[in-house]
Amino acid sequence: MKSRKTICILGHHHPSASEAEYCNWLLARKQSGEIVNYLYIAPVELHVAGKLWKKWAIDFAVKENDGEITYHESKGWNRSDELFRMKLRAFMLEYPERKIYVNKKLVKFTPSGRIVMLEKRKRKTNLVKT
């Protein structure tokens, strides 16, 4: 099934309705003061064995109120996709101090090296169009 391109409240062109909804959720969090700001399309470079392996455009970078930058991916399809899991693992190995969320769930490594999704972010519904 092909995703439907959708425009969010801010006018960003998203490749799927779920990503546009995620962008609207982040806007609501910004408007309510839960976060400072967010950036749509956050480019990062992933390296393997010291060489550039892939450039990854993560859906969103979020500046939290404490100054921390977190990364967010919105996925409306099967997250067991091998390339996505490889990018996620490479990101977590290269940037261990950074938090990454997939569909509002924090992603972590288990002691055995497995990727797991932990907590789900609370959803705000009070969205004000500016």
C-alpha cells in the first residue's frame, strides 16, 4: 500500500499522513510549552569503520525545554524493514548520547544488543493554528 502525501498545518509536504500528524503533534507540544522548537528533516551522517556509510534525513529534531536535542521518526509501515533497522542501529552507536523516538516510543539497546522501543510519549490534542 502506497502512503498518501499530506501537508501538515505548517505547510510542510510529508510523504505520509502519519508523518504530517506527527508534525502537528510536535507543533501542539511547542505551542503548549512542552518543547522549545522542532525542525522538520534533520540530516545526520552515519559512519561505519570511520567512513561515511549513509546520510539519513531523520523526520524531526526536537529541542527539549532542558536544551537536549532528541530525534523523532514517524513510521506508518513495518519497522522491521532491514535498512531502517540498520540506520537506527548505526545512529545509536554513533550518537549514544542522543535519544531517538520512533512513533513516540523511546528506542534503546538491550544488554544483548537488541533494539527495543520503551515508553510512549503522551499525546497533546490542543492544537492552535497560527
